[in-house]
Amino acid sequence: MRNSSLAIAVLALMTMATASTAHEATKNGVTLSHAWIRATPAGATVGAAFMEIKTDEKTADKLIGVATAVAGRPEIHTHIMDGNVMKMRKIDAIELKPATSHILKPMGDHLMLIELKQPLKEGDLVKLTLTFEKAGPIDIDATVEPAGANGPHGMDKQPTADDAAKSGMDHSQH
């Protein structure tokens, strides 16, 4: 009886450890955390993924690729000002300096999931593989948050009408 209680306790701890590491991953001085994706409506062909990328004090690296089974063409994107209009553009890489935190976020650098193979439903987990020049591929699970979310559950700030007006952002071209 005592051995079965111990086995259950060990199994519970292993399950909690696995669940907690699914949303944070570290390899060769690069840590991915707080990965999330906005839910998409039926018929949507694009989505976007966001997260925090940290480097330790000794690590400089470069994000050079992204892969996922849910999209035919995942890409790294940024926003640039073109006159008075903010535009989204594909980029080849994101430079990461030592001991820094780089946030992939709405209206900033992010991962575009183009040619979605299915709608992204709130509450689902989506596996993403980010490839770094030195650290290599790192897998992380991204939680699908509500369509209007601005951050992972419990960390998002709802935008105001003024924020939307200032952005000039139009995703309809994707």
C-alpha cells in the first residue's frame, strides 16, 4: 500500500514537471517562455505566435527559422514604419545579444503562421520549433488564447480604441 502511494506521488510530480516545461524550454543558453497564439476564426489562413526569448550572460545567438505542423509557411516577421503607416514584413533573422530578453509580441516582432491547415482553437496547444544559429532547434508548446488576446493568459492587456487607431496595422494582406 505504501509503495503504491509513493508511486502515485512520483507520477504526479513527473506529470507536473512535464507540464511546466512544455511552456518553457532552454537549450545552449537560449530560453523560450510564455509562448502563445491568438485563436483564429474558421476559414482563416493566417495566425500569429508570440513569446519571450532570453539569452544567458554568455550567449549571443540569432533566431533563423520557425516550423510547425499547423501552418504550411511559418515565417519570422517584424513591423516597420513606412511614412505614417506601420507595415509588417518578413525578416530572415532576429539578433539576440547576451543577457537580454526579446519579446515577440503583437505590433512587434512575431511569428506568422501562414497557410493554416486548421483553425487555431482557444485552449489548444500548438508545437512550435524555433531554430537558432548556435543553439539549434528548440521545441515549445504555445497555448492558443482568445482571438483578441494581447498576451498569454493572465498577462494580457486589452488594447484601447486609441491603440488601434495609432497602429495603422492591416493584416488583410496575409
